[in-house]
Amino acid sequence: MTHHRLLDLDQLHSMGTNMYELAKRLFPIARSITGDGVRETLNILKEYLPNLQIYEQPSGSRCFDWTVPPEWKIRDAYIMDELGNKIVDWQENNLHIINYSEPVDKKLSLTELQEHLHSIPSMPDAIPYVTSYYSRTWGFCITHEQRERLTEQIYHIVIDSEFMENGSLTYADLILPGEVYQEVLISSYICHPSMANNELSGPIVAIFLMLYLQQQRNYYTYRLVLTPETIGSIVYLSHHKTYLQEHVVAGYMLSCLGDDRGYSFISSRYANNHADRITRTIMTQQHPEFTEYSWLYRGSDERQYGSPNIDLPVVAICRSPFGTYPEYHTSHDNLNMISAKGLQESLDLMIQIVHLTEYNHYYRTTTHGEPQLGKYGLYPKQTDFNGYLEKQVEVTIDLISYADGTTDLIRLSDLVGVPVHNLYPLIDRLVKLGLLERQPYRKTTRQPQ
Amino acid sequence: MTHHRLLDLDQLHSMGTNMYELAKRLFPIARSITGDGVRETLNILKEYLPNLQIYEQPSGSRCFDWTVPPEWKIRDAYIMDELGNKIVDWQENNLHIINYSEPVDKKLSLTELQEHLHSIPSMPDAIPYVTSYYSRTWGFCITHEQRERLTEQIYHIVIDSEFMENGSLTYADLILPGEVYQEVLISSYICHPSMANNELSGPIVAIFLMLYLQQQRNYYTYRLVLTPETIGSIVYLSHHKTYLQEHVVAGYMLSCLGDDRGYSFISSRYANNHADRITRTIMTQQHPEFTEYSWLYRGSDERQYGSPNIDLPVVAICRSPFGTYPEYHTSHDNLNMISAKGLQESLDLMIQIVHLTEYNHYYRTTTHGEPQLGKYGLYPKQTDFNGYLEKQVEVTIDLISYADGTTDLIRLSDLVGVPVHNLYPLIDRLVKLGLLERQPYRKTTRQPQ
Amino acid sequence: MTHHRLLDLDQLHSMGTNMYELAKRLFPIARSITGDGVRETLNILKEYLPNLQIYEQPSGSRCFDWTVPPEWKIRDAYIMDELGNKIVDWQENNLHIINYSEPVDKKLSLTELQEHLHSIPSMPDAIPYVTSYYSRTWGFCITHEQRERLTEQIYHIVIDSEFMENGSLTYADLILPGEVYQEVLISSYICHPSMANNELSGPIVAIFLMLYLQQQRNYYTYRLVLTPETIGSIVYLSHHKTYLQEHVVAGYMLSCLGDDRGYSFISSRYANNHADRITRTIMTQQHPEFTEYSWLYRGSDERQYGSPNIDLPVVAICRSPFGTYPEYHTSHDNLNMISAKGLQESLDLMIQIVHLTEYNHYYRTTTHGEPQLGKYGLYPKQTDFNGYLEKQVEVTIDLISYADGTTDLIRLSDLVGVPVHNLYPLIDRLVKLGLLERQPYRKTTRQPQ
């Protein structure tokens, strides 16, 4: 059935290094939920996955309850003091202005300027990340140290931005066909400017996961979706909702996966769908110290994928998730926060997760009563004194005896007391012999849109 | 949607006083399951609720498995000693004879009389309350002190009662229309003679609850039912069973609500219907020391409303319930046992319960994906550094995200961790904005019978 | 409804003695999964149950995934030393050869012979029981003591056996009609040679249970099935699967019931079917120290009856089950291991189990609201002071109030807090009065095949 080969440590290590190189390349780009930053990012990713499809959704169009905002173009922004020094310069760090700031060119006293400044007193050397996508304003984000040093004078404020009503929002997807049309969704977002963990780690692990999957023979079709957060997934769902509802068997939204900290996932509304169970099983085995956050803790596109009238079986997979680590949404979330090793371990985790996704079907015994194991070479030639069935035969016969079509592999693993990955070869053998059959998870056979 | 105003303390206090006055007026009446005592009681209650409808069910008629007994008329009863003193006189206390005693006029020795006397050795100064509705007998109930003082002599026994085969059983109801035909049932009984807590407190709280509801704009229709216990609710159900099964969303049988002791309710068969959950939620919040008794403890008309082939979602609401307090079914259950304050607090509890009943719908988000909260004024204008959504927005968005049509307000309250009454204004606002819709609880739209 | 009379101690004692006598008679017979040993055994049992039907299934025929093996005929087998002494003689103990050994007549050195010897070092005085039904081989089973005494010499080996391709496999059944076509299955196996507990105790208790049932008026039809283990139940199911699936309400596979040790049962796949619940209830009451083994511990024909595509509600009932006691599958499992008392107690247990099976219906109250108990003589004539309903009335009214068609007797017993056997007379009375009705457990009315 499935023919996945897991990667060895050398391969993973080499992919980790490549992932970190990609992070360095993407880091400086000034992304937002619209604009050329997104386009430049997606074009670089397309070098890795040439089949990545890039789409534009016009500003002003309605998607569900939302209206796509005007495209935001940002060319330059600075605060200049009376001596003509650019004391705050967007060209140096694109966190320096509120994302989606409106254009401004005026001279202000320090008091007037203060109303448009943002800093973090408790993290005096960090520049905060602030956005205002749907309410027009402008402002600068600086370190609290710098803010405290500002003196009373007239400052020249320039934000050379533009709202393009005839612009658009950019997003991308890629469909990797499998044996069946049913899909596994891999999603991340590409809308934060220079931040490493809470931006780049997600799409980078997603890209390398797809590179891995391209080299396997997959049972499921895999769909990679890269959108600006929230509005982007709303746009995507407005085009593909029904198809996705009919085909997605599990979805994984990737975020904050580049650091070296513990693992976690954010479960769905009732914490019991296919993706929840698969993720919980793998994390329990691979990273037993993991944290499971409830749906109340959701924060990224899983909010849309899992909302009541969408209801895709999606979980968010993180190391330290958004909002829980101090560097979150500041300039401290930079390339020092992530590592090749951190990315590589997350990729390995995702490979384990898709591996179980490929195997976690409901199985059904094909025979009436037990099969005659001996004729398949699955039974010892003679039964010895007090000789209860040996362990291997016992697992085989127990697995078959519980495979009544109501038990998926995770449940079977619980029932027979053997970890899922130890059952993969046995499942392969029994399916090949015709003694087990996979129950179709979804009956839909429509072709992808 | 609902426009209930809760009462302030002054209003409640004034209603408490009025309730106690009514109790004093009703206390002396010689009620039974049939007869003029019931009629007199209902006519007094009709002064408060002029729309109260009073009905007569003929003696001898069949209602389900039961036959309505002959009406019992009682004019006088006494035991006279040889000196001509009425040593036991029904006119002094109507508990002195077995309710439904047959007529008798004879002279008996003390030994013969003893077989017809009832007293309580462990409560020597209390007159017990004894009935024999369906098996003809007669007897006197006296204090054990008096019984011990009786001397050997010939007693003259008179019970001037009558069984009227062409009589009837009297009961009443009142329907207060709401926005929908679905109903909330409020029930109590009116068949005990001079007892205060286990008789008068129930109908009195019910009457004043209806007076309160008459001044509100209610979503549900409210049905008040006042019947003699057991046979009365059997009669009522025999006329209205199908309509009630189709329309009643929750019912509250009120009893023993005038004392100052703790609160309790008797849950339905499986303790999980709409009325169970509402009552449990309010009691947990308002009176966390409350007692929940199982269906095994049922004892009044909830026995009929909740029986297998009737299955109305009804609970019995009490302070100390029948059978648990020492004064129960004796002359000690008198006007000293109840108080204006006790009645007033019970009324307040019932108002909280009907309030939650009005709100406890299943709700469903109307949008696909999250709504764009900003355009409804439900979102802060810009998201700040590390700035997770503020508490109010978080509750809004969490409530919407769980409102998938399978969650009623009580469940939503549990999921988002906010008490139900704190969610009422938010629910009102989201429904008004069209972001939430109530799922119909019952589809029936037939008009009341 | 049911008219079972339980046996008194004298009757049970006498049946215990008779059971042990039967065991002595059956013990020496050389049984296997095919052949004359099975036929001889079944013919003796037919003396007890003349209606026992005996069938032959041809060798080579396909039954589900299995092929019936050639019939094995064994006439003689021995190992003779150089002095002409038969040092191992199958005529002395039929465990001495591997069951289904192929014919052999050759002379071997001790070293060559050793490869065909089986013994148990840890039980040096026991002969092990070894089989090789589906893989051709031969061998002798001896005590380890004897094995250690063997000297270097040339041994003459003779196994005078034969595989008859035109032979057959023998099995039997008996149908004892009840009021309805729905069935209770009683099963055991008849394929082990001289072993007492793990062979004879099962069919013997089954036979005497049928003798008991023949003298009762039964609600259910009872089906006794006696087959060689595994292949025999496969053969039987291949003929009767659909009918059994439609009619069997509970089944009991009997094994290892003759010793004096504790009781146990092996539950079905999910441990919650009709037979599981009945057995658990009786064992909890009669033998509270019993052990419940999970489906993972199954080992006899319950494996086939309860397998996914068969799914009969069957449990295995044992004292110490197969594999847990030291004598299991050795010559120590002999007539000393079982006793009249052990067999008699097991019969008594089975009678309790079928008794509850007869009563464990879903019940439904026939009235709307409570019935008027007084008119059925089920209510005290007058209610006394503080007089809550007396215990007997309380149980009656509680039972009726929970009998909503979703509760079987076991659940009703839990709900009202009264052991099942104390409810049997009440159930009989209420059903006879028409106040309760049994809900049909299965609707099928087809006649038995």
C-alpha cells in the first residue's frame, strides 16, 4: 500500500541545513497580508516546488463575511531628527512601522509623535510587531530604550505607503496526487515581515515536507496551502470549501517550528478528529513531554479551517506556539531563535505524522471466523506443550480479531498493546494477503478542483 | 429576544410579604383531592390571576389507568367523651381525621377506638396527616400526648362525611402566551389541608412567578397547572398528553419552598434533560450547597410528568423536599415553618431558572469561517505587541467558534469558562447582529389546546 | 412467563456424581479433531440426550477460509528398545504421540530419536500434549524423567496411523425448542484425548445443563453444539452462520469447569454484549472473587463465534481457564484434577446464568403515568404519617418508573438497587398483570434450520 521510506539522520541533517539557508534568504523580505513581499516570498518557494501555483484575489472582493483589503505598497519610512539623521529607518528593520500604515509626511513635536510610537517597556531592546489591517492609522515601532532617549524637538515623519484599491492578495497552493483523491492538507502562512520562528519556520517545514512526499508513493493526495494568515485562509476556503469538506481526511497547520523548545499541538473543537488522534499518538510516542492546547488556544489559520460551518479536521502543530514564548511578535524572533536542528527535528516529526496518516485506516477482516493462518505461513508448524501462541502470532491473530471495521490503526494499536509503527509491516503483509481490507474513509471520488 | 428584567431586592421583599399574607389566608381551608376545599383555594388564587381556568372532572370517569374517586364532602367530625366534651374536634384542626374518612356515628370503648387512632410516639405533640383515598376506612389523628391521656370509657364517634358519586375533581390551569408555542410548564398541587410548607408554598410561589412573567415579554409560552396531587396530574395529562409532549421544553414542579433551609431538586429519570441541566446550572451558581436527589427520590407530580410513556422534561424544585424534614406531614408543618423571606428567596430562584430557560437555546454561527468582527465594532482597532486578543474579544470569538448548533448556552458557558448570566448580553448582541442564530428546540407550531 | 425451577442441593449433588461417572467413562477414549474417538464420545453422549444429532463433514471440503483435513486413524504406536520392550506405548496413554502423527516404522539412534521427542523439563513427571494438525510430522511425548533415562542404542519406532482423504470430521448438535425461535447457544469441544478438565468438563456440564433444561418450560430455544475445537466450530458456522446471527441472543462456550478453583469468564470483543452482562452479573453475585479475562485472552471456540464477521454474542465460561493452571495440556490434567463437586458447582452456575438469560429482557411500562397500584393489590391501604412508601411498594413503583424500554433487567436491578434474582417474582407478577411488557429482543421468527 504505502511505500514511504523514512529519512535517515544524514538526510535529515542535510535537509535541516538547507532549510536554515532558505530561512536566511527569506528573512529580510517585507511581507504583509498583501503586496510584493508575499509575491517575492512565494516566487522563492516556487524555486523549490516548481508546481506551486500562485493566485491573486482582487482587493475589494467579498469572501464569506470578509472584504479583501486594498493592497498595501510600502516604499520607505523613517523618522528624521532636526539634524537630518534618520533615527528610525524602515529600511533597516521592517518591523519599524505599523503594518498597513497609511502614508504620512509631516513634522511633529515629540509629544505629538509619542501618540504614534509603540515599544515594550518590559523588553526594552525589542521592537514590537504591530498591525492595523482593517482600521486606518499609522505608527512607528521602536525599542523602549530608543524611545526613552528621544528628546524634545521637531521630527520629520515620512511613511511612503500606498493603498491600491485595484491591487490584490496573493496566495499559493500545490496538489501532489496520491492513489486516491482524498486529501491531507498541509498549511502555513506567509504574511509576517522579518520574523523567523513565527513566520518562516512554518512554510519552510511545509516546503521540505512536500519535497519529501514528492519522492514517496503516497496513498493520499497532499495539498499544500500557503496564504496570508486569516484573510488568506478565508479567501482560500471561499473558493474550495465544499471540495475540501468532501475530501480532506486530516490537515496540519504548521507554525513556530524552528526553535529548540518542546512540542505542542492545538486540538480541534472537540479534540477527537482524525488529525487530533494521529498527532496525539505520534507526539505521545516521539515527544511524550508535549503539550496539547485546547481549541480555546487556537490563533492561526486553524481558527478558520476548524470553524463551525467549515469543520475541516485540522490541528495546528508547533513547538512553542504563538503567544507562549517571550520573543513572539518582536524583533527578537529572528534568525538566532531558530536553527537547522530545530527545523530538521520538526520535519522529522511531520514525516512521522504523515506516515501514520497514510496508515490510519479502519480495517476489516475479510474472512468469516479466523483465517487458517498456517496456509499463509503465519502460524508455527506445531503447537507445543503449554505452548500458548507465540507473541508474533498472538499479535497477528489479535489484530485480525479486532479489525471489525470500527477500529482504526490507532485503536487497534491500543487494543493489542503494540505501538503503531511496529504494526506497519504487519498491516502491509495482511493487506497484501487479502486478510485485511481498508475501509474507505470517505467515499468521494471527485477529481480535485 | 428576551426582555426579562430581574426584580430588585425591594420588589422581591414586597412580593415575599404578599406571599406570606396569601399563605395565612389559605392555611385554614380543609382541602382534599376533591371537594369544596380545592374550589375555595382555586377561587382565592383566581383573584391574583383572573385568567386562571378552573375545571371539573366527574367522579367515576376513567383517566389512563385511574378512576376519579367520588367527591368527598366533610361537614363535621369529633370524638365526644361521656361527659359530652368534644375531646377531638375536626373544626379545630382539619388534620384530626383521616382524609377521605367514611361517615360514622357510633359509640366505642377505648379499646375499640384505639384501632382507629393515629399518633406519632416520637413526636408526641404533633398530629399526623393520614389519608385513605382509595380504600374505605375512617379514623382520627391526634397527638400522642393526648392519646396517652385517654381513659377507659365509652366514646361517641361522629364523622359527618359523604361520598358523592356524582361529584367531581377540581383543577386549574393558565396559559400565558409567549413568542412561540413551545411551553414551559409550572406545576404545583392544591390538595393538602392545613399544612404550610408541603402545600401552600408551592402554589404560592407558582402564582407569584406567573405574576412576574405577566409583566415580561417572554419567548416561551408559560403554562401553570394546579391540580390535586397524583390523581390530578393524571387527569390533566389524560387531556393534554400529546400536546404537552410536543410543546413542553422544560417543566418545574414546585413544592416545599417556604422554609429557610437549603435548596434541592429531584432530577428526571436520567438526570440529563433540559430542565435538569438548567436547574443544576442555576443552583450551582446561586446555591452551590444545593442537593440533587435522584429520580428514586421523586414523590409528587414529577412522578407522573416524568413517567416512561409521558416523558415530559420536568424536575421537582424544593428547599427541603418532602419526607426529609421532621415536620413533614404533621401539624408542625404550619405557618411558623414558612416565612416571607423563605418564599421570596424561592421566587427569586425560580426567576433565575426561567431566565436561563429563555436563553438556553442551541446556537449556530451564521458565517463561514470567523466573521470579520471589526466591521461590527467587536474588534480592537489594532493588535498590539504580544497583544493577544483582549478578554472580551476572546469570549466573543470563542463563543462564536463553539456555536455549531450542537451546543446550548449551558455548554457554551462551560466551554468558554464564563457563567451563563454574564453571556446573556453578548448573546443578545450577536443574535441581533445576525452572527448567531437560535436553533429551533422543537419544530411544532400547533396552537395550544 | 418462565417456569424454571432451580435445583436443590440434593439434586445437584446427585447430578455431580453422575457427571463424574460419565467423565470416567469418556476419559480413556483417544480423541482427535477427526476420527473414531470423536464418534465414540458423541455416541456415549447420545445415550444421555437421544435427540443429539451427529453429522459428518467430508475431509477436503472448504469451510470459510479452512479446508477440513483428512481423517486421522490411529491404531497403535510405540518405541521399542533393543531388548524388545515397548518403553513408550500409546496403548497405555494416548498422549504419548503427537496428535495427527504421520505413520512411521523405522529404527533410529537415540540422537535421531531425540529430534522427535517432547517433554517438559520443569514438570519432569508429566507427558505433554502436542498436536500438528495441518503440518505433517510425527513425534512422541514422554515424561522428562523417562527421557533422561534413555540410553544410547537403536530404537524401533512404530506409529501405525493413516490419513484418510475420504474420511470426515464429526460433530453434533441438539435443539431444544422454547416459546420463541430466538436461541441461547451452549457450546463445547470434544477433540482432546485423555484430559479431564480441559476436555471432558465442558461437554459434560453442557450435557447435564441440557438435561436440566429439558425438564423446564423455556422461553428461549436452546442449541447445544459439540464440535472439535476451531475447525469444528468453523465447519458448524459455515452451515449455520446467518441463522445463528439472526437468532442467538446469548451464547456460552463451556471449558475447564471440573476443578475446584475460582470462576472466570472471557468476555467478548468489547465486553458489553448480552452474554457478557448476564455472566458478569451472576458471577458478581455468586462468585464475587471471579476473574474477567479480556478478549485478548480467548483461546477456544469463542474465538470463532465472536470473530468480526460472525459476531455472535458469546462468552467463554471457565473455572481456571486454559493456559492458567499448571496441569493444562499435560497428563496431569486427569481424573484427579476434577471432582463431582467441581462439576456440580459449575452446573449450578450455568443454571443461574440461563435463568437470568430467560429473564433479562427489556421491559416497558404499559400505562401512561403510574398505574393505580391499589386496584392490583400492590399498594398499602392507607398512607401513614411520615409514611413514605414501604420498601416493597417502593421497589415496585421504581421498577415500573424505569421500565421505559431502554432498560433490561440487569439495568433495572442496578437502578432500583435490588439483586436480579430478587426481582424475578415481581417481574412475573407485573407481566402477568399486564403492567409490564417484554420488548422483543430480536424480531426474527424464522424456524430453526
